[in-house]
Amino acid sequence: MDIQYASPSLSDPPIVLSVADSLSSSPSAATGSPEPTAAADWLAKLNDAQREAVEYGTEDVSHPAGALLVIAGAGSGKTNTLAHRVANLVVKGADPRRILLLTFSRRAALEMTRRVIRIAGAALGSRAALAQGLTWSGTFHSVGARLLREYADLIGLSPTFTINDREDSADLMNLVRHELGLSAKERRFPSKSACFAIYSRVVNTGASLADVLNGAFPWCREWEADLRALFAAYVDAKQKQSVLDYDDLLLYWSHMAAEPAIAADLSGRFDHVLVDEYQDTNRLQASILLALKPDGRGLTVVGDDAQSIYSFRGATVRNILDFPAHFDPPAKQVTLERNYRSTQPILEASNAVIGFASERYTKNLWTDKASAQRPHLVTVADDADQARYIVEQVLAAREAGMKLKAQAVLFRAAHHSATLEIELTRRNIPFVKFGGLKFLDSVHVKDVLAVLRWAENPRDRVAGFRVVQLLPGVGPATAARVLDDIASRAGTSGSAGGTMDAAHGVSHCTANALAAFAPPARALEDWHPFVALMSSVCARQTPWPAEFEMVRRWYEPHLERNHEDASIRQADLVQMESIAGTYASRERFLTELTLDPPDATSDESGVPLIDEDYLILSTIHSAKGQEWRNVFVLNGVDGCIPSDLGTGSEEEIDEERRLLYVAMTRAKEDLHIVMPQRFYIHNQTHLGDRHVWASRTRFIAPHLLPLFDSHAWPPAPVAAAPTSAGLAAAAQAKIEIAAKLRKMWD
């Protein structure tokens, strides 16, 4: 998360005087020029609901009205409404330096400030500089860091504290973990990243360690006591070193706001507090807001419960659902239902899908963008056909004048796009992927490819160097010695046997060198399975693509040892195994798929590779807030949407429903939900059918089908009607089959 300040600190010279001082000293005030432009002029483009939200409680800005909740549906102009509300407060006389505007990214804060200045300029003319006093605009973390710096002496912090990013925090956690002897446990203790993820979830959700372990990290439950000791030592280490992590910025702010005297001072600094994307806040952030404005006066939150999809980060939809009840009288609610993005058929289908949520604010998005085209609900045979369908539709839209950048493919999990990425590469269609690395750039995918590449060409030192270091206890020096032994044996064999097949000879030497090598003690247990694997793949003892499955099974224990999200990465490898089955040989597979690794992750920038246009691939989570003319949703089947890991409770199912809703409401003109009917699997016996059938996502119930244009792809071929001559011939050849069957037993 970003922790840079989006505005100058209070130690900097103020940008402007107070509003009253500025008005009294401005030339227009002295010359008796007219008051700010009539509201009808600068608010004219707002619809009725937006205007109600903008003007609520602004009759007397020195005495703010009660809390306001703006339920802003997808594409309803949320950002524009919030910016107009801030500008309206300034126009009505509020001191911009006493307005706190909280967003979820520094870029959003800067954009909001620019909009406020522009809008206020339209209303105030030459007095637009007043809006530049909006110095308290930023992310929760940036504002928290600034406040902690100012109140440091009162809360036992050094004003010169430093802030660790997440990687530095995980490294410090690892250092403490090692000092406590937890890394030397006989059974594998959770990695530093897993430990820090658990710690962060506890801090941000306010749940107990036991509840977090049971709900999100069940495989770590046995370590509860050790984790508690680790987190206590981690906190102690941070305090001794005068460092904070990102979570501390909220945690300290929350504790500071819980102290009545400090809370009163904090609250008194801001007349108006406005929060964007309130549905994405966690319990810690909500507690800060309620402490700042316990009576709700001057507090405005904007969000959409139907787009609350970040529970994995600790966010909770309960914050926005329960917000009105925190105040007496309850918060004023304004709902923005007019959509400026999508066509009416897309909105009707989206409304119907979200309408079955167990708890929500009732709203029905509508638009004046009429269209006869309903969303497409497309049935395809499998993942490969899904990729081909999307590529054909994307290219057809491009030929019709729609840029690739105006089209997007959305998916529930990053590995769902693997086959599509291969197809796009084959068809020379450039793309950019958001929400994770490209499939073939992932570390675990590169590891498996390296094994196959080294088997294909044992002289490939880069691949061998990577593969040998997958074993525990094997570092660069040991890996180099292994490769030197192989090279030495290959050279000797090559000189002795001039008629020997070169590739076979080097492969044979690789297996012999690995078998003869004395590995480090830590690698001894894993060394013999490794030698057996390489002997088999080098000698091609297992036919392709079964060879891939053998490599994957060997790699899985190392995957679990090195990555806390092993189950997700394993799904990538299973997907790649399906792709491998479409190639005739290992050589062809590697030729078309292997990507050269970068020289260094921190190397200097090279010549940019700029294409005139590119397709957007994105996880649904990363697509929130975006929009495209043409949107494809992959794998619209149960098990993917909803994810088979997201159906453990009604709350999880509701969030999965909201994910589909977010994906659908990204589309402006065309929406395609694609449903593969068959998924290949790799854990059945050799007599199994090696695939399972999928059903349409439960979120599109049968009675919702009239809202979609349902069809299969590719269209079934139409059989040619028999000719009249053919029918006549058939009639002449009529036989009595029943009589023949009876005659068999005479």
C-alpha cells in the first residue's frame, strides 16, 4: 500500500488562508462582484439523486448535519458525486483545511483533489484557489502516518520512526522467527510470508488468533502457541528498533482515537470527513471513523455493498451494511441507481443476479442506453474451445472497428487464463495481464519447464542450475559443482565414442553424474528421487505427455515447501499438464512455450516493446473500477464462479455472487459469459475418463435465462436433407428387421 503523503504536512506554509480571510481580501469581494455562480450552472449535470447527495446538510457548513451514506451503484458516477460534494462544502464556506478526504490509493486522492479544484473553479471563478487548501486528502495509511508523526510524543513513539514495507516486515518476522528457534523445528513451521499474513489478518480484522487460524489458515492451527510467541517478539523487535509496519499505521491510529482526550482533539481538527469505497474498509478502519465522528455529524461515506469483494484482505461488507445503525437518528441514505456505463439489457441481467443476495441495499440500476443485444451465455466444449471462441470474437470486434484495448477478458483466478494466453500467443495477439504474472512467467511454471528443458538439452546450464537448486540444502556453489561434473563426464564420453549419438551420450552422462555425486546432508533424502526422475526423463522412458505428469508429481513436495500458496500454484501446473497434452512431443511443447528468463529482475530498462494495441486480461478483483466496451467472463460454471473454495458459508457465497456482479457490470456494450462443459483432471486411474462435467454457475438460475442470449459454440453443422431420389431408393429397400430378429431363434 502507498504511504506517501498526498498533501503537504502542517509544518509546510499553508497554501491559502481560511475561506473567510480569503474572501474578505479577494478583489472580487472588494469590488462587490456577484456571489459564486448559481448552483443551477455548476450542478446542472448532476441527476436528482446525485444532487441530493451533494447538497445534503450543507445549508450551514459550520454546523454539519448527521451522517450520510451514499449507496453508489456500478457506473453511477460515484467519484463525480463525491468530488461535487467536497466542492459544494468549499463553495458554501467550509474551510478546506478542515476537510478530511480518505481514499484507497494515492492516485485516487490526487484525482479527487483535481476534480474538486476544477469543480469549485466553475462555481467560484477567480476564487478557485480556495479549493487548493484541501491538504488532508490521502489514503488511510498516509493520513495515519502523518497523524502519528504529529502525536508521537503523546503516544510513546519517536517522531523519527521509520516505516517498513511488507517485504521488509516479512524479513523482520523471519529474523525473529529464526532467533526463537522456530525455523529449526522438526516439523516444517509456517514460512515468513505465511506468518506475516496471519499477523496482518489478526490486526486488520480484530479477530482472535484462534479464529483467524481456524477460518483462513487451518493448516497452521497446531502452531497457535508458537505463533503467539512469535508475534509478541515481532512487536517487541519493532518497538526496540522504532519501526512500524503498514498495519501499525492503522493500529496505532485506532488506539490513539480510542483515548477520549486525543479523540476529542482529533475530531475537533476536522469539520467534515468523507470516505470513498467504504465497502472495502476493514473493522480497524471503521473503528477509526466512528471514533473521529461518534455522533456522525460531518461524516459521509460512499460505497456499494454489491461490490464488496475483498474479504481476503480483511475488508468486511458489514461495515457498510451496519453503518446507518451506528447513529441516532440513523444515517441519511441516498441511492444512486442511474448507470452511465452499460446498456439496459446488461443492467437487467446484473440486477437479477445480485437480487438473490441474502442481505443488501435494494437498488436497481437503470440507464437510457437502450439496446436489443442481451448478454451472451455461451456453452463451449472445453477450455481450448473457450480460448478459441474468445479469440475469434475479439478479432471480429477488432475488424468491426473496436480496439483491443476496449475489450477485456475477466476471470476468477489468475491461472484460469492459461490456455487463453497460449492461444493469444499463437495468434500473435498482444495482451496485458493484471492481477498476477503471466502464466509462463510464474516461478513454479518456470521450475517445471526448466526440468523438461534440461532433460531435452542437458547442456543447458541455465536450466540445470535452476533445477538442482530446487532441492533443499543445494545452493549455487553445489549446483555449479554438479554441472561441472556433468560437463566433465560428457566431454570424456564424447571423445571416447565418436559414433555415439551425441544427445543420448550427454543424457546418459547426466544421469551417471547425478548418481555419483555426493549431495549435502540436507539434500540426501531428496537426491535419489531426483536422480531417478532425471534418468527417466533424459532416457525418455515415459511417453509424452505422461512424462509431464511424472515431473509434476516430483515437483509438488518442493512446491509445498517453498510456497505458502501451494494449492493455487498446483492448479497452474495441472492446467499446464492439460496444455501439454495438445502437443505431439516434448520438443514441440518446449519450442512453443518456453520464454527466456530476464537477465536480472533489477536490470536497467531496455528498449520499450510498444504495440499499437493490446487486449486486457484481468482478474475480477483487479478489474473493479474499470470498464470496457466488450467483456468476456471465463469459466462461468460452478467450481469457478463460485470458486469451490468459496462456498463454505453463506457469507462466502454472497461474496462470490458479488464477484460475478462486478464482472458483469464492467461491460458497456457486449457481455459474454463463457461456460466450458468439460474440465480435464489428472488424479484418476488410467481407466478413468480423466475429465469432469461442469454445470452453469448457480448464480444464473433457470428463470434468469430469458435475460441472456444462450447459444453453443461452435454451432452444430446442419445435416443436408436427403434428396427425393434418395428417399425413393430408401423406400424400395425397406426391410422387416423385426422378422429377421425373430428368425434368429427358429
